[in-house]
Amino acid sequence: MHPQPSGRRDEWFPSSVTLEDLGPYPADVLGYRHDGMILPRFTADTALRIVDDAQAAAPDAPRIRVTDGTVEVLSRGLPQTVLERCAPDPAGRYAFGHASLPWCEHTTTDPAGFTRALDEAQAGGYPPEALDTWTVAFADHGHRMTLLAVFRTPHENAAAYDALYNALYASGLSSYETTAARADDAEIAARRHFHGERAHVAPGTVVWPTVAPATRIPAGPR
């Protein structure tokens, strides 16, 4: 059972995820995160591949198994206990590890330069454009986006605005700017917008140009 915020329906978007040294695996992810963690689901075939990879990995790797068609996440070490049981949802997908496994969205673009610039900007502080204006930074992989960060958009006259824009541009990364009450509302607005633009794009298709940094999109849900 994933920890869904009260009153919010599930909205799934195509992605690719890793689990520590395992993967990447094709997945859908929910349009919001929980405590900063993404929440994926998988086809039955992919779920079985994850289980096989985990069982073949080092002893300190995540412990996952299938029992009577249910995916079980186990504690590491001995004695093992079942932390989570996940049956398939009505679409036949398995949404497991939402409270117990460190899933990460996969990207082939190096975000290190942008991450450093964001850390420096946030450590130094900057005036925001407004308290409800957000930047959603991501890597554009054509049919899917890999979300990197959601942060308050710096005022356009602040040094942080240029520094972050330049770091995104230099790294070949993208960002949307939008207005929303909360960061997770900005995130789901970004995922909706991207998916609406790229729903026709097949996995692996090269898309050019990619989304430019500081692209404005409609306001998020309120």
C-alpha cells in the first residue's frame, strides 16, 4: 500500500528506475513523491526480473521474493521479516517498495553540475520570484522525464537565477517554471504537461530539441 496523500487520485507516468546497483527498469511513477522518494509500479515481467536480479545480487542487496503471485519485500539481515506484501493492481501492475526500497529515477545525463549549483544557491539563500512560483528541473529523455529537483524559482534579478539557468543549460538539462500552492503540485503539473507533449513518442526515440530551461507551463492544481 503506497502512502497516497488524502483526496489525490493516482496518476502514473512513464519512467525508468534503479534500485541501488540494480536496473534500470521500465516503470510508471506516481506524479508526486513521498518524503522525497519516487513511487513506481511495474509490469509482472519487470517485477519478476527485479526479483531475480535482487536474489542474484550481493548479500546486502535488497531482499525481494514472489509468493503466490504476491511480491514481498523482506528485511535485510537475519532473521528476515516481511516488510511489505504487494498484490497486482487492477491494471496488473505491481507497486512495491514504496515504504521500504530506495527507488531512483534513471538518467543518462550527468546532473552533477546542476546539483552543485542548486546546493550553493540554497545554502546562500536567494529571493524567490514568489512563494507559489516553482522550478521543476529534469532530464528530458524523449518519451519520459527524470525529475531532479523542485525548488522555488529565484527572482529573475537574483544571481541564483542566472547561475541555475546556466548550470541546467551547460549540462543539457531542462526545467519548467510554474505556479502552484505546493512543490508536489508543481511536480504533478510538470509531469502532466510533459506527458501531454510526449505521449506519442516511443521509448528510445531521440527528441530534438529537448525542453529548454525555464520553459513556462500552466499553473499546477490547487
